[in-house]
Amino acid sequence: MEDELNRAIQNVYKRDPTAVAVMVVDDSGLCLACDNGIPEEAAGLFASIVTRAEAVLPPGASQSDDSAALVQIEAGQFAVVIKQAYGVTMGIVKDKTRAATP
């Protein structure tokens, strides 16, 4: 499982050059994998944020993984994108000053 998580993290970096850190959290809020300085203690926060975001959606709005809530928090040059799908939550820290390639 660890190899799969590491591959998923590396795929984030390949697809998004603005990504600077990634965390993967299970449905209990425990850190499954993280890198580049995200503290493991943030795992519960990531899970809680996305769960609370889904709580404010209308009933049935996020019944599938494709329509699950996506939360973006911006602060200065950084953005944190958090989404839950397939029983895991992924948080990606992005540096908005890095150029995204088309």
C-alpha cells in the first residue's frame, strides 16, 4: 500500500507543477502518507475540513466521489486544495507563483 501511496503522490507532482507538498489521510483522519513538510498532525484537520464542507451542501449533493466537496484555502502565494474520494482525503499545497504548464 505504501508504494501505491507514493506513486499517487508522485503523480500529483507530475500533473501539477505548482504542487509543493501532498498529504493522504484515511477516513479516520490518520495520515497515510505525507511529504515536503506537511506535519502529520495536520491529517485530522484536512479530514475535518472536507467533512464539514460536505455538511453544508444540500442533501444528496455529494453522493458520488465525482461530486464530492473540494475545499481551497488561499494564503499569500500558497493554496491548499483538499478533496475526499474513494475513502481517502488528499491535501495538496500549491505555490501559486510557480508556472503551470498547459
